[in-house]
Amino acid sequence: MSEAQLFQTATASPGHGATLAQPHTKQALRTVVARDVDQHAHNLTNWEQRYDQLACGAFEGVLDEWQSAGLQIFREGTSRAIRQSCRVWPDAFWFGIEARAGGMRINGRQVGADAVMTRPGGCEFELVTPDRHEIYGIVVQRDALLATAARLGCDVDWGKLVQAELLSVEHEGLDSCRRHIGELLQLAGGMHGVAGNAALQLRQEAVLVSLLALLDGGEIEAGAGASLQRRRRIVNDAREYAMAQHENPVTVPMLCEAVHVSRRTLQYCFEDVLGISPMTYLRSLRLNGVRRALWASDGKHAIGDIAAAWGFANFSQFSCDYKKLFGETPSAAVQGRTRH
């Protein structure tokens, strides 16, 4: 069924708009700007997230988030490439749409130009995003989404959707969904009162209708093959090994021995799953660990001691690497934390 037919059904339904948002439900838009990747990871409501910055330079993250009953719609912009570990609240579905196709990955899989990412709530997944990236997100409570789909007569294979990571969809429908999300967020930032709430309700319905049109007509891509699953496992095992002894620098031969692969295989797995070499990634991981520890210490522990605890014995080289990755010195990071 087309988006226009679905919207006509939605607006003609006696229960129009009641599935997700009751009249007394508080609806609100919030905009948050962060200058630290870890701080930005905690800004999305009711998500469990951990972000590690991968690309060099000062970070800026911007989040526009709209919420109503059982529904969350947001736009997230990040200035630097990051690796994200994400988990949405239980009994929900997350759908992610890049504002522009930029070569991001979900669980090691490249996201194509006309694709929608999806994962069920309560399930951890990994995203890797490039520099200057923007993504739209929709999270819908499972029961509400199923009820809305049934009301509109959408034919969605929910069993397959729970297992899916990527959906291949029509280009025009994807552009329409992006447009409806942008219009909702823009309207939510400037309209108030009864008339504003009614207009927002229509915009919210338009977002859901365009999403369901994608689900109704899209094709769920096949799951990751055995080869990709093996590469994911190698990368995850290498990460866990390195983090288990983060106080000691890990070399490539040590990683190869720990995960039982050749140097060439290790390199290929990391570049395919994360788009980065093993040592560059693991160095970034340790530097992100130092940054989190510096913020958590609130200036109560010496920078050198924290760096040493993360395997950086040469303080001068550590300071240089830290500034290169984050665009500021470790001492500036501590001063920034104490000011907040």
C-alpha cells in the first residue's frame, strides 16, 4: 500500500492519532549540544549507549529529540567518526535513516543508499559513523506499532523484522520519511498551544505512516553470512582481550595469538567490520578510556596516573596522541570537566 493510501486511511480512521498519543500526553522537543563524545552518548533519552571517538579533531554532537507516548523521533549530528554501542529500551523497535548516505556500518555491515536500519529494543548493536554525519531515528513501542499497522492494513512480517538489521526500500519513500521527520522537528521547535498540538499530531502521524509504508513495501535483507559473523567475532574477541588488560599495551602479535588468526586476517577483519586498522582502533579505545576516567575523576587523580592505568607509559607521547585525537590537551579536558 502506498504512503498516500495509508495516510488517507489514517486520517479517516475513528481512532486517528489515539494509538500512540493521548490528548493528555506531554509532547516535547529538546535540543542538546555536546562537546564531548561520551557526554553526547548519554543525551538520548532511555537509551544505553557508549561512544568512542575514532577520528581526530574536536568533537561536537547535536541532538534534536521529540517524544510523546510510546514514540521517540530524533535527529543526531556528529562531527567526528565514532563507534557506538547502542541498546534501545525494551519492547520497542528502532529504525535509523541516514540524512545522506555516508558509508556507515551496522554490526559490521555497510548501509546502502536506500536502506533503513532496524533493531529491536533490549538488543545491543553496533554502529560506526563517519565524520560530519547525520542520522534520523524513530523508536516506537512494539504494541503501539503493531496496533497502528493493523489499523492501517499494513502487511509486515514482524517475525523477520525482529531479526533484521537492514531493509531495502524505495528511494522516494525514504526521502518522504526524511522530509516528514524534518518537518515535525522544525514544527515542534516553534509551535505551541492547542492549534500547535493538533498540527504536531498530524506531523507525527505522517512520520509513522511514511515509516509503515516503507515497512509494508520494503524488503528485509538477508542476515549476516557465516563469513561476516566470523569477522565480527574476531573483532569482538580482540576488543575484549585488549580491554581485559588495558593497563598493558597490546601488540598485533599478541592479538593474533589471542584470537588465533594471522596478521593479515586480523587486519582484514578490522578494516571490514570497523573501517579502521586494529592498532589504530585499540589506541583510540584506550584514549577514550582515559578521557572517560579524566571526566570521572573530577580532577582528583593525576593525569599521569590515569594515563599509566590505561597503558600509556610515555606521558609526552600520550599527551601528543590525546591532543591529536580530541583536539585538546588532557589538562584542558580536566579543566573543562571541573568547570561543568
